[in-house]
Amino acid sequence: GIFFIDVGIVAVALTLLGRDRVPSLLHRLRLEMPGTRRDAALSLVLLALVALLVNLPSFRDALFALGTGAERRPILSPEVLALVPFLDVALALFALRNVLLLVSGGERVGSLAVDAAASFAAAGVAVLVMTRTELVRIPTDAGLTEAQARTFADLLLRVGFVVCLVGAVLLVARGVRRLLRIRELWAA
């Protein structure tokens, strides 16, 4: 619902501004896609690390775990782990954007379109995370009482919701900016 509200707000804003006034405003928005070949290469390395962290259970379960020593227990809920394939799609689109940037050396319509698609995909993943009823399952043998474990899990759910909400709004804004830049390039 949040994604559709954001898209609706952008559509209403463009309608109110009118078709003739939008191109003059685009120059003030600084729609150019930042990035150099060096930035693209560093982003690819970072994306690869995130993909490894998310897709390798040994890393993921070691990072998102409670306990000490051999008694560490993973805490991510199955609902969240079911979203990994969707996150992989968003990561792959961002990686493709960086590969296109490496090849072309600058922004092109193709890299802008892939960046917009990646932004919308990542916003979709954030919305999917917000719709989960449980992000973590705190084991009761982790040194917490059942009430403390429930409270901690609820707190993490609320913090995750806020982070995903802000992230989704920023990602939708990024995607819309990329689409406006494509329009600007086609008009030129």
C-alpha cells in the first residue's frame, strides 16, 4: 500500500505541475546518475559481499544469532528467510546496473532503466519485509525469559518496519528520479 501511495503522490504532483512545466523543473532536480567506473567496481564488490551474506546460511546464521560459543542460535524467522529470492533479484538488478556503468563509462538510458527497476524491486522487498508479522524468533534458552524474548522480537519488528518504510520511500524516489532522467535524455 505504501508503494502505491508513493507512486500516486508522484503522479498527482506531475499532473498538477502540468506537462509543459515539468521539463523546466528537471534541471533543478539534478537527475544525473552519479557514478564512475571505480564506483561501479566498488559497488559490485559490496553487492557480492551482501549476496554471500544473505545466501550462505553459515554466514547469515552466525551473524544473526544469539548465544555464546557453540550455543549460538539463529534468530531470523522463516517468513524473512522466504524473502531471500526477492532480495536476490534486486541485488542482481543493481549488479547489472553497475556492469552497464562499467562497460559504458557513464549514464545511458539502459543503465538508468535498470537502476530504476532495481530501485523499485528493492522498494518492493522493503514493503514485503514490512508486511511480515515476525522478523526474528528469539529462543527462550538464550538467557531471556519468554516475556523478554517476545518484547525484544516486537521491538525489532517495529524498528525493522520504520527502517523499511524510510528505505522504501527513498528507493521509490530514486526510481522516479531515474525515470525522469530517462525522459530528460529522450527529450534532448
